[in-house]
Amino acid sequence: MKEKLLQFRDKTKEYWNKRTKGQKSLIVGFIVLFVLIIFFTFYFGSRTNYAPLYSELSPEETGQIKETLDSRGVPSELTNGGSTIRVPETQVNSLKVELAAEGLPDSGSIDYSFIEDQMGFGMTDSEFNTMERAAMQTELGKLIQNIDGVEAANVMITLPEESTWVAEEDEGASASVVIDTGGTSNMEQTQVRALYHLVSKSVPDLSVDNIVIMNEMFEHFDYENQNNSNSTMNAYEEQRNVQDDIEKDIQSQLQQMLGKMMGMDKVVVSVSSDIDFTQETREEAIVEPVDEENMEGIEVSAERIEEAYEGQVPEDGGVAGTGEEDVANYPAGAATGDGDYEREEERINYEVNRIHREIVESPYKIRDLGIQVMVEPPEPENEDSLDPQTLTDIEEILSTMVTTSIDETYLEDATEEDINDKITVSSQEFNGQIEVEEETDMGIPMWMYITAGGLLAAVIVLLFILMRRNSDEEEWVDETSAVAAAEVPDLPDDENSEQATRRKQLEKLAQENPEEFSKLLRTWLSDD
């Protein structure tokens, strides 16, 4: 093993000594370049790139968010005196959505400074503002897509222009958001609040009142403050919210059901309801027999008395006259013969079920319900392309929904005709549907990749040409030296000889006229 190492060292040393200075420089340069490439590859590959999550935070908010991130095991760092939080770039979008759902932060704004850093020089303020707004809209649309139930989103932001007048008040920013929910509007209020909070904190000076969010079916999502309770809400708002929830729930169920049958973009459902908000409280005292078949209760106690007498009738007798406390008695006719006497008496106490109820009925009963459905035919311009049986099936589905939703107390006298009057199904072509555009990627443009690839190819070509040129020059020098050493004999040093004279003439010619001397050498070499 040692001999092989020595042989390898000797061969390497021999190879190195045979190289020229140019070749040695190239070899060393390539080795250094290879080491640097490996070093920077590992360095940038293993390094975590941080991007701003929130900026302009108060110390309390910074501590609250920092604690939340630490509890989740998310690495973070603080900059700008603790007012900016930076997290790994790959987790920025998901963290913004998750923290927004929790209502964090209470103030501050989402940072887009990394977009500013990526923009070039020579850009006007108008161009910068346009690109910044476009980047905010694109990034905000991507954030909204991370919310459960949202498939795509289009965002339009209007930023106020800074006024040069002190007395003039700046108008706040506004935002319009159109989301694609896949044909369903069944979003929880927590998701809606998270959506409003995310948009509000993503744009500077944007309040919740200046945000409008709707889906592809033109349904508006209202923001409800979670701090409001039933005690602070007036009766109208509470009843209106209950009615909206009932209508949206029924509408969502029908939209999903009919959408599966006809297609989500082929059906539009509208629901209107009449709710009875009367709240009734009553007490009931009910007595029921234990044995309902015989209508009897449970025997608690029983008393039975039986008397019987047989024998002769007793003779009349007694003291004549009356006493002080006796009543005058006049004897009747005499009775003779035998007699008997019998008496039965039964007393039974029964216990029954005594039920006492205190009933508080729900104040929310559906008193009436109206459902309107519009269906687009398979061929929108041809209404006859829709099978009439399909419309009949839809009407039956709506009739079932009406009868099961309305409280039974209001359907006692309802006929089938009354139920059919509550539903409407029509067929016509739809116009004006919203198409959600696909967001363009705001990453590195393709032309930058092409330019970088071209530069890299040019560097490789230049290095290859340089190596070929150095190799050709070294080969020519080696060949010239070998020919000169082999074919040009040394001139003798005898000054008196003819050769010495020629040598002096050649030296003089080389000093005075180098060009002629070189031509002479080429002639000699060509003759040989």
C-alpha cells in the first residue's frame, strides 16, 4: 500500500513538473473554482432564508407573536429594534393565514419589503407604485388560497394618493376580493373573519369597513365581530342574522345537490323565508293512569268490610214511657219469623302518574319558505335541450325541502297545490358569470434564467479557447526548440576560420537587421 502511494506521488510530481506555468495556473484555478462551487452550494443549500412576516409591531404584539411561533417550533428572528419578525421564507404564507385566523396581530402590517429589494434601478415612482400594488394583489391572492374552502382568488386594491395639503384628509385604502369556493358558499364565520383580518393587515391603512368579499355566485360575505353578544345586539339584527343563516344553509344544501346533478355553473338557487320569532313558555300538569289499557292506577291501600246476620227477629220490649233524654217510640205491628242480614264494603286508594312540565319553545320556527331555482340548459341557446323530466325531478326535490323545513304547525291545512306555489323552477341561458383568472407568478422572470445560462456558456467557451491557445503555443515553442537544438550546429570558436567570420557577420546582421536575419533562418530551415 505504501509503495502504491509512493508511486502515485512520484507520477503526480512528474506530471506536475512537465506542465508549463500556464497549465499549472489553469489547473490550480479549476481546483479553486471547484472547491468554491462546492462550498457555496452547501452554504446556500443549508442556509435558511428568512423573509419578513410582520413589521411595525408594538412590543406587546411582538412578544405575543414570538410566543406563538416558539410554541409551534417555528424559528424566527427580530429586526428593526424588535418591530419586525422574520421567519423562514417557505413558511411565510401559511403562517400569515394561520395567525390571521387567530386575530394576530392586532395592529401592524404584513411586510412586502422583499419585493422592493428585488426591483431594479432606474424606475419611476409611478412604475414602482404600480408594480408594488400588483405584487401585493398577487401575493394576497396566494395567501387567500391557503384558506380552507377557497380554490382561487382575485384581489383588487386601491391605494390612496398622498396629499400635499395638510388640511386635506387622506382617504383610506380599499380592497375588493372575489373568491372561487367551488360552487358552495358554506363558509364558517371564523373563516370569514380570518379572511377580513388577513386582507386588512396585508394593506396599509385598510379598515374592515372598506373591504368587500364575494364569491363567484355574487354572494356577499359579511363580517361579524366576535365580541358582539346577544345582549348587545338589537332584536332586528339578531333576527336578521338568524334568518340569513337559515336561508344560506338551505341554499347551500340545494346548490350542492343540484350542482352535482346539473353542474355547479348550471344552477342558481335563491331562498326566501318567513321566520316565527315568538318565544312561548308554558307549564303543564298532566295526570295519566299507570295501566292505560284498563285505565287504572296503582293500588296504594285497600279496606274491605263484610257483615252477616242470621236468626229470629227479636221481640219488642222496653220500658213503658220515655225518659228525660229518650225519644217517644210507638211500637209497630208485631213481626214473627226468621231473618238474615249481609253487608260488604270495599275502599281502594289508587295512585296515578302526575307529570309537571315547564316548556320553553324555540323562538325560531319557519313559518313559510320560498325557493327559486334557475337552470341553464346543456345547450344554453336551445331551451328545448333540457329534458322536462329533469325539471320535474327538481320540483319534487324542492317540494320535499319545503315540507321538511316548514314547521308542522303551519302545514296542517296545506295542500299539494299550496306547496307547489312556494317553489319556482325556470330554464334559461346564464349571462355575466365571473371567471377567476389564474394568478401570474411573481418569482424570478424567465429572461433572467436565459441570461444567466448564456453568460455561463460564454465563460465556459472562453476558458476552452484559452486552454487550446495556451496548449498550441506551448507545442509550437517545444517543436521550435527541438528543431533548433537538433539541426542548427554550434559554430566553432576559431576566430581565424571562415566559420568564425560568418558567425560574426550573422551576429552583426541579427543586431542591425533582425527581420533579414529571421528570413535567412527560415530559408536555411526550408532548404534543409
